[in-house]
Amino acid sequence: MKRYHLISVACLLATLAVLAAGCSSPGVQEAAEENATTEDLAAFVREAAAYAKTAGKDTALAEFGNLSGRFSQGDLYVYAYDYNGTLLAHPYKQELVGTDRGNWTDVRGLPVIRIGAATAANGGGFIAYLYPAPENGSIDESAGESYLPKLGYVAPVDEGWWIGSGVYLSDTDGTGREAYPEAVSAMVDLVERGAAYGRDHEEATAFAEISNQTGTLVDPAGHYLYAYDYNGTLLAHPYLQAAIGSNLIDRRDPFGMENIRALRDTARDGGGFIVFVWPNPDHENREEMKIGYVLPVDETWWVGSGVYLS
């Protein structure tokens, strides 16, 4: 994978806190690095929305699209859309301003703009997706290998348009898994252990262990594995045992993404991160975003797990 000189979530959130405070002194930044939370990302976007209401739409869009502007800080920037999916401002994709991006998907098929618009229309909130990091003043959306997991926040400006921003979950230039949030790191570790277990044991043994709610492949934090073959047939799952043997390859989420097909394709391509929407049993099966990770076991089946964004 290409290496990017990105700063970690903690540092990005610290930058957000400094921007929100309107201060850049070393002492403030050091304090922010110790105390920054995801709420700083939300505060940054809400501040940009407030600015847009005060400055007016035209002035705000010009500022959001300015690479040297108040709301553009390298990997951290604000973008704007209307509710029809038209891009209104983006400091790194200025050539696409005015175009319809409503059906744009990330490299795994997640309809990011439609999800962002729906979230903003409901008052705003956090989303997740995969997106390339800026490099040399531009973003290459065609470079599939450069897509990284990103935590975003979106907010409405008024009934006509909305804005968003985001931070990458980790850097990729030496800090490795330690840079991921603890839940994501544990989930990736579980998938790696599950894939290794599948290679080291007979299929029947591996499927039984994956499906065992009190087994070694369900960790104390509640992370669990699922297993499918490449046709989309569920082979093992600790909480959907009634569906084992069913083919789910054509399943679609409320936004039209074919979850299992996208997960399967990711595993078949060698594995990695994917964001998708899935019912959360802890929230009355409400459809929620999950940051997932999948790996192939062999040429016939694969395993995965995920962390709900909530």
C-alpha cells in the first residue's frame, strides 16, 4: 500500500480544537492533544455551518473551496453539497464543483454522498467511509489503493445544502495498528486470528468455533466473526445461526449497497477495510454504519468482522 504522511486521529482532533478556539499557541495545542475528542470534529463542522449562515452562501462556498482558506488545513477541510447531490465546494476537487455526485461511491461501493445527505437532513451526525488522502495538492479518487478509513461529521446549513468534514482513522507511515481506535484495532486483530484459525483447522472445526458465542473467536468486547464462501453463502455466524447455509449475495441495504457482494469482493481482492450499513441488534436492529475488515482464508471462503459507528 502507498504510504502517506498523515497525522493520527488524536493530532487531527487536536488541530480541530485549536481551530475552534481560534488559537494556535503551542500551549493550547498541547492541551488539546491531551483532551481532544470526536466532539471536536463535530464542533468544527458546526462552526463552519454557523459561519455559512453568518457570511452567506456565496462567501462561505468560496471560503470552503479555498485551499488556503480558514477551513482548509491539509487533510482537514470542509466540503459542501446540496440535497440533490450537487457538489458546491471542495478545496481538492474544484473541477467537479457544479456536478452531480449523488450516486458517487467509495472504492468499496458505499454511497457516501447519499448517506451524508440523509444524515444531514436528519439534523447531522457522524458517518464513516473510505477516501484517498490529499497528495501534492490534489486527491486522486481513481487510485483505489490510496483509500483509507475516515470518520466524518455532517451538518445542515439550511434546507438547501449541507457540509461535512472528516479525519482519517490512522496514519500509515510507521505507527501501524496502534494508531487505530482501540475497538477498530481489536476488530482487525480478531479477523487476522480468525483467518489464521481457519487455515490451521478443518473447515467443520473452524465453522463451529466461529459460530460459538462463548468460543475463542468472540472477544470480551463483543467482537465476533462471520464466514462466507465466495458465492455469498453464510458458513458460520455466532448470532445468525438460523441463516447459515443461506445465500445472501444479493442483499441490499436501505441505500442500495449490496453488502455481502462488496464484502466478498474486498476479501477476494486480498482483504482490507470496508464501510457498510447493517442492522444493530443492540439498537432494535436499526440500520447503522459499520467499519468492517475482511480477509480471505483460502480460495473457497473468507472471514470478517465489524464495529458499529455508534
